[in-house]
Amino acid sequence: MLKKIIDVKEIAEKIIKAKIILAEGSVPRNIGTFMFISKNKLFGSIGGGQLEYQITDISKKNLGKKNFKQEIINIPLGPSIGQCCGGYVQIKLELYKNGNEALKSEKNKSTSLNDLYIFGAGHVGQQLSSRVTDLDFNVNLIDSRENYLNLQTDKNVNKILAKNPWLLIKNLPTKSYFIILTHSHDYDFKIINEILRLKKFEFLGLIGSSTKFQRFKSRLIKLGHKNQMLNKIECPIGLKNISSKKPAEIAISIIGRILEFRTSLDKISKNDKDLLVKVNEQ
């Protein structure tokens, strides 16, 4: 597979990248898996079977369309398409002018962008997702309400429609940044509970008051979560000296805190490297 992916750079004609951006339940491949489809060739795989057959067929038809740029396809993996996984995937199709450009797009994302998952496409979620795209984050906006997701028109934001968003979490990449600000306290709690089960997230922020967090904390302890993990949750989320209730200012405060956190990680990493150099010099 790796050889095929690398070979895509030799394709001089239009090509489509098909990438799994959502996965629920039992699925053949995880979120982030991708393949490339040109007029006559396939590079890589998103799991084979009818899923890959359908995506390949749709992609080849799109290659023949004059104004096609990108599309998101929703596919339930059930008997209707001849697969019995029982899960559900969302595939993003993106057009590139040649194979080299397509390959570079994925290399750039994998090496320089942090994965950020924003649960909740309300006022704050809209402001946050729009403002953070230029800050080296691969931005994903998740909501159960399609009409709210449709309000976000920034092409750099991956919009994910999920009826039960907490079911996505076990398939998301580890070391991701998570911001929870849905319209429902019940949704917030279920999402937090599933993220804590990952045990390998980078950052976890929850919108709300200290009282809300204490109530959540009591319930989470009863479910078996340890204080060591619960203490990693930042709630209220944002810079401490900004207490505005305006969506745009809340979003800016959250971004400030995320950048502050990421900068602290960079400093720790640099200190570790400096220490390693000193040890090697001795």
C-alpha cells in the first residue's frame, strides 16, 4: 500500500483524494485513512469491498464533472451495500490538479497540523472553528444538527454530522485536542466520558461553570474515572482573565488558552531535547 501511495506523485492528471473523516461502530478502516483515485488507477485503500467500490465509482464520475471541487459522502455499512460491518462512515472527496499536489496535501497535514475536534456548532462553535483554521490545526466541527453545521461555510473546516457524537470518539486519533460545547449537558457528559476512556488525548476543554464541572466530576468518579484524569479537564475553558459572554470573545479566549497550552508543550519538548544533547556530550 505504501508504495502505491508514493507512486501517486507520478500522476500528471486530475486526481481525487478520498479520506475517512467520520467512523461509527464497526468499520474496516479508521478515521484519517485515505486513498487516491485517478481516471484509470487507484492508490491505497480505505478498506476494500463495496465501500471502496462505491467511492471509486463516485470519484471517477466526479473527475468528469467540470466544476467539481469537493464532496462529503455518507455510507452506512450494512446489507444495502453488501457489507455486514454494521458501522457508518463519512468520506470526504477532494479534487487535486495532479498526484504530486494531492500527496503534498496529506503530507502537510500529517506533519504540521494538530487534530482539533469541536463538539457543538452553536454560536461559540461557529466562531471558534472559523478563527482557528489558520493556526496549524486540522479543524473538525461536530454536531447532531445538520442545520447548524450548514451555517459553517469555511472550506478548511471538516463538518461532521453525527446523531450520537460520543460514538465517534473511540475511532478518533489519539493526542487530539477536544473542545466540548454542545447544546446539551447530557451530550457534554457522554462525550467527556468517552474521551476520558481514550486516556491519550492532548487537551480537553469543557464550556461551563465550575458548578457544572463539579457535578460532572462526581458522576465520572462513580463511573470509575480517576482524579488524575479528571484533573486534565479544563472547565471553565479559556483564558482566566477573560470573562466575556459574547460568542466571539469566548472563542478568542478558548483559542488563547489552546495556544498557551501548545506553547508549553513545545517548551517541554525543547527542554527534553536540550537535556538529551547535554547527556550525549558528557
